[in-house]
Amino acid sequence: MMASFSGLLLWALTATSLIAAGNNRLQRGFGLLILLASPWLLGLLSFPSLATLGLATGLLLKHKLRPLLAAWLLLSGLVLYASALGFIAYDIYALGYAPQVILIWCAISLGLAWQQGHRALAYAWLAALALYSLGVLESRNLWDAMLDPIAMIVGGVSLLRWLWGKKH
């Protein structure tokens, strides 16, 4: 029961950030869609990662997702999910159950987010590490708190928008 409530709360916070920060109808509409669909999203995707919440909050705070950080999110997600789906022989997702190894990824990610000026994402990742160590997250896998398909897709779309703008 508590996990369902906290999951709905995370989806609602993500949606509210998108609605409040939306500088166009598409962003506000997407935020409203997430808010209305949050019970189904919770069932389909479970909790959003704190990275997704950090990216949405970054919109509210006018933090830019710079190309290097966007590429890091995309590459990290592609490797993680390719591994989880069996396209890579080694299961990187399983490392999240004993996260000492992925703390290197966490340190790189935090440093990169901070250096690239996306403080909301850096703080969200710090919160994920703290909440994970306290054992209050739904999942016992640290990857679930740090990265999800939505954060990966946001990184990919942001990178494509940057590349498109560079050409035109």
C-alpha cells in the first residue's frame, strides 16, 4: 500500500514539474497526460527513477540538458537495457543488487551532472543513493532508482534535438 502511494506521488511530482515548467503546449499536455495516467504508469513501468524526477524538476528550474550529459544518459540506458534483454552476455542489471560496483557509474554520473550544470539531476541521484541505502525504495536494485527508460529516452531526444539544431 505504501509503495503504491509513493509511486503515485513520484509520478505526480514528475507530471507537476512538467506542467509547471512547460513553456509550450506539448510539455504541459505531456505532463497532464502523465498525471492522469499515473495509476496505469505505476502498473506498467512501476516507479519512475529519481533521474526522471530530476530531469522534470530541471525543466522547472530551467536547467539545460547539455549534449554530453544527454549522451551519457542514452548510452548508459542502452547498455543497461541491452544487457537486461540479453543482447549483451553479461547482466549489468544484476549488479544493482550488490551496488558496490555500480558506485563508479554513480560517481561519474553525479560528477557529470554537476559539471554540466544540471543540479536537479545531481541532487535526484544523491537522493536515490541515500534512499537506497536507507532501504526505503520499492526495488532492491539500485539501477531502478538511478535510471529508467524515460530518462534514457529524454537523453536520446535531447541529443537528437541538439544534433538537428547543429545541422540547421
